[in-house]
Amino acid sequence: MSGPAIPDEVVELRVHGVSGASAGQVLDVPRITQVAGDRSGGFYRTRPQPANSRGARGVTLEAYRWGDLPSGTVVRTLSLVFLLPFMLVNVAVWMRPATPGIDAVVRCLCRVLALTLTALYVLAAVGVTLDLLAWKCMTSPSCLEGRSWLSWLGGQRDGLRLAVLALAPAGAIGLVWRLSTRPGRAFEAFRAPEETASGHRLGAVGRWDAEPLVGRLRSIHVAAAFATLSVTLLIARAATDTSIGTVALTVIGGAVLVTCVVLLCAPPLIDRNATDHRLDRIASALRTIAVVLTVVVLAHVLASRTPWRQGGDLPGYDATLACLFVAQSALLAALGAVLLWRRARQPKGTPMLGLGTLVIAAAAVSLAVAFSAELVYRVADFLDRDTPTGEGFATGPPRAYTWAIFGFLRTVLITLIVAGLATLISRRGRLRAAAAIVARDFPDPPAEARPRLRQVRQTIARARFTETLVPLGVVFGCAAGLGTATTTIGLLEPYPSDAVERYAGLPAGLITFAIAFGSWVIAAIILSLVIFGVFAYRTIEFRRHVGVLWDLGTFWPRAAHPFAPPCYAERAVPELTRRITYLVSCGKSVLLTGHSHGSVLLAATVLQLPPQVSSRVALLTYGSPLRRLYGRLFPAYVDDEVLHQIGVRVGWRWVNLWRDTDPIGGWIFAAHRPAAPATDAEAADGGDPAEAVDRRLRDPSDVVTPPGDSVPPPIQGHWPSESDESFTAAVRDLVARLRERP
């Protein structure tokens, strides 16, 4: 940007939402050019015209496009599907209530739960390679028949088969370890500048350097993964070989796992700043010990001449799996107890009953168990090519996985039943509220507008169903936690069909069919997520609906699981902060306009702007989920205090546009229904300036077809509206207030 600044020049910086729109679509112009950033996240402007490059409103348009940061490639988008449990357990840490005194405990429990997910994925790989292939299939001539890629190991010693196939999970751990280090290096060039920032928790998002913490967590999880593989092999070996070497290696492996848990349960130690490298050295040493231990264990298994126990499952594998499920159930119970105990001492209730962390953590565990069980079940079904997968077959899955699928099926059924009931029960109330809104917006409609009015009522009623999703999430989380707890019955050695027939009187064949059906349900869910991921990357309209999950989950830094998808806010917020600071230093004022999730990025950015910069900034949000979603899901980070602090920082030059037809966005301070919104003059006369922020938009603008058109005005819902007159009026208002700034 060259030349002196134009007096009172205003730059309108637009930030898109989850749609991943192109810069041209955000600016609503066909000709654009990039002025800062790179292909993944950059700043764009309209190309200068011969006469004048300024917009019609006397402002310079600029757009920040961040859509490729959370899911810029197909590979990254698909990885979100398989890393979804890791992402959810990471989000669970940030959903804790704003209750003092529980942060350290919640972080500790969530991090240990995240560690069990890593161990569960390792055990799933062990179940495929060591239990199904090395132990069962390679001892069965019918299983090896026609499979030359397996038969070459079929006649070898048990130790050789196990040692060779154990290289597969070891290699998978190494690959994930390698890939997890790449996102951190990609974000190193975009650290936030050291400026005066808000002390509120939301102001820390994107400002603090998360890579040291992620590096420590990564070392601990890699150590636990290799130790899990080693201990599983050693337990199988100990069934017939209790030599000093086997016992000593088992003790070392157990000590590594215990040390990992202890380190995670010391937040003051693991959350140290980037300049304190003491824990880094400890975690790296622990990781090295685990890797060396795995090499020694493979050599020990390969060299051991003691005969192995023959037949059945891999010795100790089923019990190890069941013990892991017991540990997960205990951790979920402890997390729920902590949240409920502290919640009972709060004067006012909290969103999601104060159990948001527990709900999402239970969902993460349930999905991880389902994904792992489905992997083992599908491989078992592939190996049992002549007979269907079932209980008691030579290559069948472990008993604990059978209980896991049975528990997940119950969770899905319970949630669907409750969702159906909630839909029916709330439908009358939602339609009644929608009818009142429509009657107020369109008081005297003509007779021909009745079909359109009915459509508007239904749209508003569907949009209000968002409030019902919160209790449904609580139901799913509680059912998922109970489903995980029932997997511990596998320690008692009955199959679900036997137990249900004995104690409930239902036919065993029906339960067996239900488990097989549940397995296919999980497969369908995984396939659907993959398809959603591909279409969300390729189709902008489709991403508006499914991209919310990815963008919401990857907005928060990785504080629990290092293999979760990287946090794009670590780059987007510092970039926005630097760009705004630069524009103000050039003598310009900046109008920030954020749609949907873009408003959340701008809220975190405003909290990081120094006072001399924020005094020349105005904020326009539309379709914003700040109050409606983030205030409910993340009460410790989005509350009245931080929202008022944002308003104060921009001098209450803030307008929020919202519609009743929007299922995601909503009002921030006041609904202004049915009375008209407070005016700026009223706020200046001593009223609360927050009352003047929200402006409700009638949607659609009319239910009658205009004279020059053939269809009535569209229902906008959550779609952006940069071309609407209401948006233009809000921009004019804020630009005028920026220019009137003292």
C-alpha cells in the first residue's frame, strides 16, 4: 500500500464463516487481488480500477480467507474423520464450566482419557495384526488357503510370526508420530506479536505458543503407544514364559505407562512455558526408553524358545482390552463426579447442566471404541470368508469388542428415540413461537401469501430446534458413557447374547443379529463421515452444513491430544491482529465484518488488539454463534464478561445482525423481541450500550412476490447478506461512527 493515507479512510475487513467461500464471494466482486498472506490464509482486495479503487460506500474492501486452514486438502479433511475422537476429547477440555478450582483436575482427567484413546487405537491394530492374523489365521489352514500374502508366515514359529507382524503397529505409530510434527512447523511463522491483550481466557486463544505443550504431549503419547504394544506382547509371552527377562521387561513397560499418566496429572509441570525445557527432556527420554523397549521386546519374543500356549485368543489380549475399558469408565465417572460436585456449589445453573466436558469426552470415548471395534470386526469378517462373523468362530473378534458394539448400538438407539420424542414434544411450542413471529412481521398478508407464510413458519420452527440439541447431546453423552461402562462385563467372560438371554429372557439369536447390525451401522457412520468430508471439501454449499463440526473443533488449541487436527486459530488470530495493527499504523480505521464463525475469530482478535489500535476499530457481526452456541458450549470462554469487554474495546461501535430463520446465529445481548431495538441515542443517554448492538432482521423481507419478479424474496437463514440493504445500512452507520471518533 503506497502513498499517504486518505483522511478518515476506512478499510472494511471481511472474514467469512464456515462456508469456505472464495475471496471474490466474500467481497461480492469478480475481480480481486491478494495483498498479504499466502494461499492457505490471505488478505484480498478488489483490483484497482482506472478511476477509483474505493468501494461504493467510500471504504476499501478487503477479505481474509481462512477456509483452507482447518481443511484445505482432501487428505486433511479425511484425516478429521479418523481423528474425530481425538478432536472431541481435545474440545472437551475447553468446554469445562467457569467454576474456580476445577481447571487442573479437568485437564488432568481429559488428558489421561486422551491417552487411553491412543492406547485403544494401538490395541485395535494389535487385535488385527497379532490376534487375528498372527495368532488365529496363521494357525488355520482354511484361513491361509488362497492367501499367499499370509501363507509364507503360516508354518513359522509363534514368536517369529508375532515379532514380524508387530512391525505393522510399530510402523503405524511411527507414521502418526512423524505426521503429527508437520502442522506445528507449518504454523511457526505466524506467532502473535507481544502486545497488550485481554486477560480473559478467550483472549489467550491464538496468542500463546501451543507447540511446546503439543510437543510434550506428543512425546508422552508416543511413549505410551510403544509401551502398550510392548506390554501386550509381554503379557502374551508371560502366559507360558515367566522368566526373569519377561518379568523385568513387563515391569519396565508398566513403569513407562505409569510415568506417562503421572506426567499428564501434573498440569503445573506440563503446562510450563516454552522457555522451560525440563519436562521436554523428561518426555523425550521417556519416549526413547519406550522405543528401545519395543525393540528389545521384539528381539526377546523372536529369540524365546519356550512353547506358546495354543488355541483361543492371543493370551491376555481380551483381558487387557477389558481393563482399558474399565479405566475409561472410571475416568468418565470421576470427571462427572468432579463436575457435579463443583456445580452444586454454584449460585446459578450452567449451560448443559455443567456437564459439557463429560458429554463430549464420553462421545469421544464411545466413537473411539466403535471405530476400533469396527476395524477388528471388519477384518474378522474378511478372514471368516466362508462363515459370517459371530461369537465363537476361530477368527472371531475378542469378547470385549462384542460388548463395545452392543453398547454403541444401544447408545444410538436411545439417542434416536429421545430425539424423536424431543422433536414431537417441542414441535407444538416451536410452531406456536414461529407463528407469533410471523404474525408480528407480516401483520396483514394477502390470501395468496398463505403458502409462503407456512413455509416461513416451518423454517423458523426448524431453526429453533437448535436449542433442543443441547439436551440431546447430554443424553447421547450419558448413554455413551453407560455403553462404555458395560464393556467391562467382558471381564466376566460372557457374550452379550448369553447374558441378555439369561437375565432378560430375549433370544440369543436376536442379540447376535443386533450386534452384527450394529457393526454395519458403525461402518455406515464411518463411510458417511468420509463422504461428508469429501463433499465438504469440494462443495461450498454442502460445507455450510457439515463444516461447522470441523471448524468448531479445530478452532481450539490442542491441549489434551497431540494427534488431533491442528488449531487454525494459532495462525488466523495472530494474522488478523497483525494486519489490523498495520492498517491502523498507516492512518486508517478498520471496520471488521465477520459472518458466522468469522465473528468468533474476530472476537478473539479484538481481545488481542492494543488500546491504541482497538480505538480505531468497529465490529459488524452477522449470523454469529457467539451467544447461541459458544456461550452454551464453552461457558468459561464466552460469557457476559468477555462480550462486554469486546464492546468496550471497540468503544461499542458494534452491530450484530441476526434472523429468526437462522439455525446457527442469533442475538448476543438482547433479542429485542417484540419491542424495537434500543437506539444509539438512547444508549448515549445513560442506557446500557450493549442494548444497541443487536439488530433483528425480518426474514424474508416480504412474503409477496414483487411486481418485477416471479417469485417472492428468498429466505436467507444463515446465508451471508453483504448485498442486503440492512447490511449496507449497518456498514454506513459504523463507518460514520468511526469517522466521528474523537
